[in-house]
Amino acid sequence: MLIQNAIISNMNMKITEAIFGNDHPSGNFDLGNGNSISYLHSDGNIIITIINPNTGSTTIVVPEFIAE
């Protein structure tokens, strides 16, 4: 369980850094089994889309200034 928690924590950190960092204007993370997280920096916002094949998709829009 400890190793699993460390892997999940590391993955969460990398996804968070990618989305809220300034290195890439967009990206996608394939989490397996049809699950994914994608993001796009556009017009002062970060648009985050979470796709779960069982429940559909959820889109969250966050102003970029909050991520700074």
C-alpha cells in the first residue's frame, strides 16, 4: 500500500505541475481504461477536462491568475 500511495502521489504531482506550470500550453494524460485528463491554456483560462468512461466527462475552467 505504501508503494502504491507513493506512485499515486508522484503522478498527481506531475499532472498538477504540467497543468498549472507554464511549460506546455496543452496536454493529455491517459490514465488507462478510457480515463484521461486533458488541459488547455486559452484566453487567460486553464480548461481541464476529465473523462471517465463510466460517468462521462467533466470540464473545469480555472482563471490562469489563480494558478500563479
